[in-house]
Amino acid sequence: MNIEIRKLTPDLAEDYITFFDTTPHNEKYKVKCYCVYWCNDDCEGKDFKTKTARRNYAIQYVNGNNIQGYLAYCDGKVVGW
């Protein structure tokens, strides 16, 4: 088993999105958060109600370096945020 931790950068945006697309995060409410609401000062007035909206903001925010964090990989597959 090969474990690797990588700093989130725009070139890892697809891995970030794939992680949230494929990993349950809130089974009680069946939502995908993509961790977008808290990441930007200009979140006020934006519509984060749908998965599609949150996903689109996540792509925009990762590409703009507005979301900071790390992705965990196991054998080349993202397994943690």
C-alpha cells in the first residue's frame, strides 16, 4: 500500500471533484458539500442549494486557489480530503 499526501493545487481539481462525487459525506441528508461555502469571503448571496452549484463553485474555487487543503492518495487513488 502506497500512501501519499498532496497539497491541493489547480492541477488536482479533477481529483478533488472526483473525491466528492464518489464519497458519501452526509448520508443523513444525502448531500455533497464539496467544502465550498466556508472557503471564500464572497460566499454571501451565492446559491449553494444544489449539488451542481456546489460542484461548479468547487471547480472555480480550486482553480482560483480559494480552497486550501490536502488530498490523501492510496495507490494513486484519492481517498481523503
